[in-house]
Amino acid sequence: MAARSDYSPVPLPRPLIDLRDLRPEHLDGLLREEGREWLTELDWDFDPSADLVRRFIGMRNLMGYVLPGPGSAPPRGYVYYVADEGKGLVGGLYLTAAHRTQENENLLLTAVLDALWKTPGLHRVEAQLILLDSPLARAVPYADSFRPHARMFLEVSLAHVATLPPRDPKIVIAPWADNRRADAARLISSAYAGHIDSQINDQYRSPGGARRFLGNIVEYPGCGAFFGPASFVALLGNGQGLAGMSLASIVAPGVGHITQACVAPSHRSTGLGYELLRRSLVTLAAQGCHKASLTVTSANTEAAELYFRMGFVNRREFAAYVWEMR
């Protein structure tokens, strides 16, 4: 998570409160309820992310808004966002179950978009809000600049992974090493060139952006605690690049998550993607995980079909949102 200190306030739509005007304890009840929902709905321990939110609120350095309750009642919802290099990112949005309506969600989203469009040089906003209500069948603010992309949160029981047959893609597969970040970034930008996922996350479009994406995976808890032992790369013959990778994290006790899986165009249809993912799952199981998850864009049918064949099931449908102003 990154935050800017040069934030200039904009008029707030009533009845929202600037997140920087509150102390972390004001959101304790809201964050606890959000954590319970992440655990129930997605088998995901939200506490590390909640602690990071509290930390930045305590520094008065997290941009966002709160929907307060009446009088001294606890807040009903909150949203936070970041802006960096011409793009805004809605990092989180949550409303209590009793106040989760599209009207309230759009109130928070509109406040974020209104603020971000006032940022000089910013032309794009991305959001992946898994707990958002009816993500694909709803009205959204700034609809004329908006595009949704259907995605799936998939989960697999690891009880059967030992029975998945190994494949021999005729390439050396090695454990992840942190000095591979530059090679991994180049692989991502190559693997996602012209791909639907590069429309969702513009960091995939360049090695520099992919390097920042990898930094977020490895260093921050948004996708769980990075778990190197279950992360693998496929080495090109000259040892100077990668043909594929599968990176993993731990998101709760006994639950793993595949944070990134991709294969270079030159090595597709060789069984490499399957074998990389199989090794990640087998290692997670050996470390005591009983299930694992990943996310995939619904239009990425080739990847989705592979995951289903390996035993993944669709746990939840959500959407990636993109707004672009030209």
C-alpha cells in the first residue's frame, strides 16, 4: 500500500467524513466486521491488511472517506484510495451488512472518483472490490468512462493434489529467488501483451510496471504473506530469463493463494503452466495447507479451463472496474 502526503482536500458530499480526520480506533468495529466476512466468504485472514490500514490512518496519510453513523454510532462504511503515476487505485471499500446498498457504495465510489479526477495528470482508475454488491449488474458513477471485467475467485481442496500427474515440459523449473524480480517483470509484460488482464491492470504492460506489481506481491500483505517455498520459475536455456512462473502466498492458517501464474507465449501449450501450478499446490499441501485459491478473469477461458481441470471450483464472482478519462 502506498499513500501520498500532498493530498489537497476537495469538498465532500454529505454526509461523508475525510478518513484523515479520524483515528484508527474509530474504524475498529468496521474493520473487525470486514475481517469476519473475508474469513467466512473467502477463507482469508484480513487482519494484516486491516493493521496496515490502521497504521496509515494513524499517520494521517491515507486518502479516503468514511460514511458515519448517526450521532456517536459507529461508522457504516469506508473507502480508501491511492494515486500514483497517472493512475488511481481504489484499495478498499466496505460497508456493514446492515448498510450495504448500492446507493451507499456508489456514494463512496463517487467521492473517490471526484477526488481522483482532480489530480493533475491522472486519467485512469482501477478497482477490484471482491465484497462489492452485484458487481456486474448495477449502475456505477461516471458510467460513460467505465468498463467492468467479470472475474472469478476460485478455490481448490488440496487433499487430492498428490494425485495430479506431473508433466515434463522439457525445461528447468527452479525455486523462486528474489534476484529474479527483473526477469519476472519482463516475463509478465511479455506474457500479458495484448491480453485481457493488461486492460484490467496496466502495470502488466511494461517491465517497470510489472516490477512494481511484483513488489506489492512480495512486500505487502494485500495478497497474503508471500511464500517463497511454494513459488517456482521456469528458466530459459541461457539462464538469462524466465519462461514461466507460479508465485504463492499464505492468506490464512492452512490456506494458500496463487498470486501470479503466467507462461511466455513461446512456451504455451507445453504443459509448463500446469506443472508450475501443480508444484505450487503440492508444496502448499506439504506445508499443511488444506486449500488454495486464485483469481482469474472470466474471459481468460484457456486459463480458467486449466484451473477447473485441476480441481478448482468457483467460490465467488466479482469484477475488475476500470474508469478512463481522455
